[in-house]
Amino acid sequence: MTTRKMILDVDTGVDDAMAITYALADPNVELIGILSSFGNIEADRAAANALKLLQLYQCPQVPVFIGRANPLDHQYQRIAVNAQIHGENGIGDVNLPAATAQIAKQNGVDFLIDTAQKYGEQLCVVTTGPMTNLAAAFAKDPVAIRKIGNITVMGGALTVPGNVTPVAEANVEQDPVAANQLFTSDLKITMVGLDVTLRTLLTKQETSQWRTCNPTAGAKLADIVDFYIDVYDEIYPELGGCSLHDPLAVGVAIDPSFVTTIPLNLLVTTEHDAYYARTIGDKARLNEPTNLNVAVGVDRERYLNVFMKLFLDFLEKLN
């Protein structure tokens, strides 16, 4: 498998922390930068969380950039459920050592454009928060962003209800205008939404293995994710574990065979009504060439096996 140069665009909550871990653990990935956005937590705190995780994993050389702090058409305001699910600090209220590295001075949107220009088809961009940074970069330099070889987004819900409202998934709901601009563009995008992430679950049986494998970094990661699992037990008891939303998107970006997809042109409802932030087929483009591949099925057992092997091997090497 060809090594992918990857940028992660994160709003560093608990599942983003697992996405970062996955990208660092997979030998087929060269993580060349992390770009923060708002969502689970404010963009500046998301960047700070990413730096602390990189410090924990002995990877301070990976640069972290701050992108857009607000959606395209309104001001960001953290909703209470984000603190409930991810903790006040975004990472399960677990305290990580302060990072020695500093946040990069360049604006994250400009970093994304420059990197797209430099690497083109070799570049893979995975968004695990709102799509605002990518939309802003596309608006500023569409020629550069069209060069990106792989764009995978965690967001949306096509065949299942949303997790913020009956029709809206959280990342899309944070900035429906940005999501709609991308989904109705000519960019080739893979959407990894709730249709597949709700089927891909982790339990404390798995996180306990991290503790055994590595009593420092592994235990900290387990503390972060166990917070998330406990919340899921309270609010989604029918699932039997926590959803691997963001790390599944990273996995699919590297190995698309984890999921089955359908080609479809989507739009996002941006009117402020009962259907706000809904991802749905675009009736006006039914017979036009498609730009999205929407994941609707997942090989969850194979994915979880790969996920756990990568994590355990990575944590073992840190000892």
C-alpha cells in the first residue's frame, strides 16, 4: 500500500483523539499536519489538545495549525451536549502533560492550500469536525484544492437519523453552509457518516488492553475513551459501546474497502427549519455525474481488528 501524506482537520474531542492515534499508528500514513477547527470544543483548545496528544505519543514534530474559529455564516457557540460527551476540556476531562511544541503561526487554511499545491494527488485530507476549513480553502484557491488526491469527511447521515436533531449529524450541523458548498461542488469526496460509524463500536474490553500494553500513554488514552464509553452507556445504551466516528474516517481514507459506498450527489439543507443541516440526495442533479461516494455499509469486524492491532503495536513501541 502506498504511503499517504495526510492532513487531519479535527475539533479535538475524544473520537478525534482516536483519529490522531490511528493516523500516527498506521505505517501507511505520513501525518504532515493537524488543522484544528471548532465543534466539540473551540478551535484554539482543539489545537492545544492535539499538541498534548502529540507530546504523549512522542511525536512533537507534527505541526498543528489553527483554522477557522467560526462557521461561515454565524458565530460558534459550544453546545452543552459537547461538554457532556467529550468533557469540559474535550478529551474526557483527562489531564495530559503540557506540550513543549508551539502552535504553528501560519493560518491553517493557508497551510492547507500550500500543502495541496505542493503534494497534489499524494495528499489525503480527512475532516473529523465541521468542513469549514476545507470550504474556506476551496473558496480561496479552488485550483489548489482540486489537486488533492483523497478527501474523506466524517459527517452526515443519509440512511439513519441524525445525532443532534432527527435529521442532522453534529459535524454538518455545526456549519451546514460549508458542508453544502463542498457537497455541491465538483470535488471528489467520500462521506463517512452515521450510517456506518454507529455500527463500529468500542468497549472497555478493548481499552483495558491499552492499559496493559502501555501503562503511561495507553492508560491515558484509555482514560479518555472510557469517559466517552461511560457517556454512551448513559445516552445510547442500545449501542453497547462508543462509536468510532472519527477513526473510522481515517481508516477509510487509507483503506476504502472497509466500507461499501454508493455514488450520489448530495446537498445540505441550510434553511433554518425542521430540516436544517439534513444531508439528502440532490434532486436537481440526479442525472449528473456524481462527486460523492457515501458509505452505507461497513466491515466492522475487520475494521476493529485492524484498529486494535494498529493501536496495540503503536503503544507497545512507545514503551
